[in-house]
Amino acid sequence: MSGPLTGKVALVTGGGRGIGRGIALRLARDGADVALVDLGPDGITAVADEINEIGSRATTFIADVSDREQVFAAVEHATSALGGFDVMVNNAGIALVAPLVDTTPEDVAKIWAVNVDGVLWGIQAAVGKFKELAHPGKIINASSIAGHEGFAMLGVYSATKFAVRALTQAAAKEHAADGITVNAYCPGVVGTDMWVEVDKRFAELTGAAEGETYDEFVGGIALGRAETPDDVAGFVSYLAGPDADYMTGQSGLIDGGLVYR
């Protein structure tokens, strides 16, 4: 397999479905070997088979990104199984749809542990491995349009994605001298299972019909359609490749024209 990422090893958390699956497949098509990390085996096993059919190599690892030791173990596995480590995609995340006044400490702890702590542990593990291997590397984090603008009923989710932007900027400044770039991607309304659940929760809270909230968000997109995982994956592959070597600390909106910054 030959492409801009040929010879590179990438790890994708949340790689078993949705955006993570799309990213993993695109990286493989562009030549990378890919380590797939998720909470269970079913999704990542199927994606690994798809990657092998493309002609790249794949390995899988079961981990909860909210657990620091498990994230470090995933990076170790990727390195030993695929013979190197070059790109860390901290993609795993969960949503929370709730009014701020009704959000519980348990709600906050759960989403923060995955969306923020998981990214922090991924940054730490990747930086450590890049330094151990004595070569530059790429760290790519999942933010969101909700990391650029707070949305009603998505306040705490938005806070986690703003936090990802802060971690991205700080890590970029701290590790530029090591040749490590750190950037984030900020999707909009992507037609995945997560958005199905978000829409259902909006329906429960607001009385809207199922599908109505999703359609309203999509209706505000300048390009006139919902986003696909492939739309996101192309941008992530760019960030992982040599054409983005001079880009760091940025959180790029890839939303079809919904939030403008």
C-alpha cells in the first residue's frame, strides 16, 4: 500500500464505529498501519478486517480511554504489534444532552473522564513514546463545533470540547521543540449513531419529534447536507501527513459551514 502515510503507524481510539471507523479506514487507504482501540472487540475486529483488505496492517486493543494505564498500554501494544508509532488520534468521546441546571456530578464526571481525561492520557502516552523512539510525531484530538460555541442542552459537552482545544494548544506549545505537532478536528452534524442518540434525547427534553432536531441542525449547514465520517477522515489524514508538518496548535472546523470562526 503506497500513499502519504506509507510506513507510518497510527492509533485511533474509538475506532470501531462512526467517525473513528472512517478515520481508521482513510489512514489505511493513505498507507498507514492502524491500531484500533475501543471498549469492546466487535466493532474494531470488523474494521481491522476492512483494513487488511485495503492492504494495510491492523491490530486491535480493548481499552477504556478514561483509564490512564489502559491508554498507555494501548500505545505500547500498537508499537510492538506494528513495529513503530507515529500518529495518535484521540477520537473516543461521548455526548451528554441535558439542561445545565439538571446536570449531576455523576454526569459531569463521566463525560469529563472520557472526553477530556482520555485526550490528556493520549497526549501523555504519545509524547512519551515519540520521545522514546527519538522521532517526531503527530497528535490529533477530537474537538467539535461545540468546542467553538456553546449550545443549549449541550453545555457540559461543549465545555469538554473547549477543554480539548485548550489541551491541544498547550501541548502544541510544550512539545514543538520535540518535533511533535498537536492539532484538533472539529466536526459538525455527522450522520452517526451518536447523533441518533443526541436527537432522541433532544426529543425527550423538548417534545420535538424524533429527527426534528437533527433536521434543524442540518438545515443550518451552508453546504446543504449532513456530514459523513469520510468528510472528517480526509481532514484528519491531512493532519497526520507531511503536508501538515508546519501546522500545530490549531482546532480546525470541518462542518460544511455551520459555525464560523
